[in-house]
Amino acid sequence: QKEVEQDPGPLSVPEGAIVSLNCTYSNSAFQYFMWYRQYSRKGPELLMYTYSSGNKEDGRFTAQVDKSSKYISLFIRDSQPSDSATYLCAPLEASYQKVTFGTGTKLQVIP
Amino acid sequence: GAVVSQHPSWVICKSGTSVKIECRSLDFQATTMFWYRQFPKQSLMLMATSNEGSKATYEQGVEKDKFLINHASLTLSTLTVTSAHPEDSSFYICSARTSGSSGELFFGEGSRLTVL
């Protein structure tokens, strides 16, 4: 079993839809969780960083963490074509050392 | 967020030559930098962890003599691909963690290497 699992997609949604991106993990040592957005041929861009169970909101983005079930989500409201990218979840151990990346979910927002 | 700059963003070289890629933290000091490799449509693969002033820690399966990493200052780490071969062609991305932070990781724009 991989430490971090994501549905690779592609996930296609119409503009304005609410998008739900999900990630599961198996390592109980993961305590911090990051979501990155990566456009084609570009470096990943940090979108959200959270370290506690519950929700964290930033603009159109909401990160949700459920440590009891080892399940994390990223919600995008009012999705835009510019949101079309690959989204990577990245849990981090409390020691702040190695970050483990999911395979990423490719999102396509259709105008 | 913090800014990490990578250079060059794109390089083509002949087989057998060496290529150096630089990673700089522009507005913060980074005691730890990471080098990743990414193949098309795949996720990032950690190659090595670079700590300022000490030897890099390489992941299993990564040849340390082929991928030389130097982290001579708190704002600069370099990756040198020695005696490059076509199979080394890939997208190389560096990242840096801000000192004394809660662990946020910021990435450079990536460097695309093509070995002919």
C-alpha cells in the first residue's frame, strides 16, 4: 500500500462547480498536510497548509483533515478554467523532514 | 509566500557532459533544501535532502556520484548532473523550507533537462 493515495483523474467539471479533491494516507506519523497546485511544466505552488483536524478556509479553497480516518480533502468553490491543473496532497511528519507526495489529481474546468 | 528561484529553467546538453542547476531562496534563509525529479504525468520523486554546510542525504536508488549536491550557503543549493545520459532527461525541481518555520515547503519553477 502506498503511503499516500490520490485518484489520478482526470476530473472534468463545468465552470462554477464545486470541486472535491481527496487523499488518503496510511502513516500515522503524518501531522501536517499541504496541498499544492502544479501547472504543466511548472514547479508546485503551495495552496494550503494545515496541521489540525477540521477545516481551514482561504478564499475559494477549503482544506479538510480527518486524522482519525486518515483522509484529507481540498474543496474548490466556484471553480474557474484557471484552476485547471494537477493538485498534489503532501503530508508531512512532525519531524519536518521528508515530505511525501501523492500522485496528484488532474483537474479540468471546462468553460 | 516565500520565493525560490531555479536556474536554468531549460537546458539541453550533449551526452557525457555535466550540467549544474542552481536553487536559490530569494527572501529567506533555507537550512534545508530538497531536490526532486519528475517524469511526465508522474508525481515528484525525492532525490536528496540538502542541509547547509553538510553532506546531502540521498534517497535509496539515487546515485550520489552522478547527482552531486552542494549546499554551501543558506540561500543556495546546486545540483550537478555529471556525465549526463539521455535517461537523465527529466524535470528537476528544488524546494526549500524556511528556517524556524512550521514546515512549509516552497518550490522553484523547475529545470527541464534534455540530454541528446
